[in-house]
Amino acid sequence: MLSYQHGYHAGNAADLHKHIVLAELLARLTAKPRGITYLETHAGRGLYDLTAPEALKTGEAAAGIARVAVPPDSPYGRALAETRARHGRQAYPGSPLIARLLTRAQDRLALMELHPAEHAALRAALAGEGVAIHHRDGREGALALAPFTPRKGLVLIDPSYEVKSEYADTAGFARRLIGKWPQATVLVWYPLLPAGRHAELLAGLAPLPHRIDEVRFEPAPARGMTGSGLVLLNAPHGAEAAFAAAHGATAGLLVPMKRTPR
């Protein structure tokens, strides 16, 4: 959706769930010398200022990253510390910047962003060698370009879900992408909302081997998103430890609900 801008939500509880798991997966996939491709379908701007009017308006960062003491020696902790060292204490790394900070010279990033302003900000924050930034629909772009080189890869899919059809569309897209790029590990984020529409997403992914990790927010919000979910497809070795790291780092803020290997 071109109306969605993540600056209002950067550093919230759902970001912590998603970003800690993402950082842990990147650490595992880059443990060996072989290069990887990191692909993101809805990249956003990559770098956020938690003192910006958008962040202050919602207060979501104050209820998220501000409540957590991130282990400094963890993959996420290293990315967060490097971001703050470069851009100030109130800077927050989006998933593209986390990936950039945790990958190596032999790795490649492919980042898709359709929103014109977000795309421009993403280019300003991350343009450089080994990073391809595309101003196009992420699903269309990923399917057009897959499989990527290096073939071993990690994909993050986290649309806004502002349109109800995105749940089914995301499941169908993930199935098609793995069909074209079977070497890729795919991480799909989804919100837990009272309407429970994520059930359609999970049903669409059920035919594929996958792992589910869901957490609820504490305290429970008065309205809106009550928790965060992740589905991992083509899980690498040690994936359960990635989920456990997110739970341990956010104790008291994120409460584990469901961990389902299939």
C-alpha cells in the first residue's frame, strides 16, 4: 500500500520480534564462507529516527525498543549498536539496514520498495556496492528476478496487510517464490489482530514445511494489534534458537504463544 509508512511503527514490539529473529537467521546463514542473497519485498526506508514526529505520534517505540535491554553481543545487539554509533542514540535500523550490517562482501542484498518517498530514503541510507535497490512492487520484482545469485538466500516478506486480500496473496506469493528459488529460506511476518485474518495466510502456507512463532504483547494493547507472528519456510539448522533468542531478549514484553514445527 502506498499509504503505509513504517516510521509510525519503527521500533515497536512487532519490530523487535521480527528483527531479532531476522538477525539470528542472518548470523546462522553467514557462518560459512559461502555468500548469500538477502531479499526484501517491502523494505521501507531502512533507517528511522525515533524522535521524528511520526514515531512520537504513536509512541510505539516507547512501548517497544525503549523497554528492552538488548544483549550487546547478540547479532541484533551488534546491528543496533552500530546504527546508534553511526547515526545517534535515537536511530533505529529497519530490516534492510540490519541485513546490511550483518552481511559480508561476498553477500548481496536485493531490496524492493514501491512507495516513492520510502524508496528515495532507502537509497540514501543503503545505496552501495552489493546492494540492489528496486523501485517496484516487491512480489512482482522478486518473481521476475528469482532465482538470485548467490543461490543460498534469506527472504523477508512483511507487507502492511492493510488490504484483506494480502493474507492470501502473501501465501500464494511465498509458494511461487520457493518454487522458483528452492534454495531460499523465507521468513513471513504477520500481525495478530482480533479479526484473526492471519488464519488465511497460515492455511495457504500449510502445504509447505514450516515453523510458526507467535507472541502476544504485554501489556495487551487497548485496540489494534495484540501480537506478532512469524512463519519460517525452508528453515536452516538452528532456527528454533533464533526464536528462543527473541523470546529471551524481550521477556516481559513479548509472551510466547505458539511454536509449531511442521
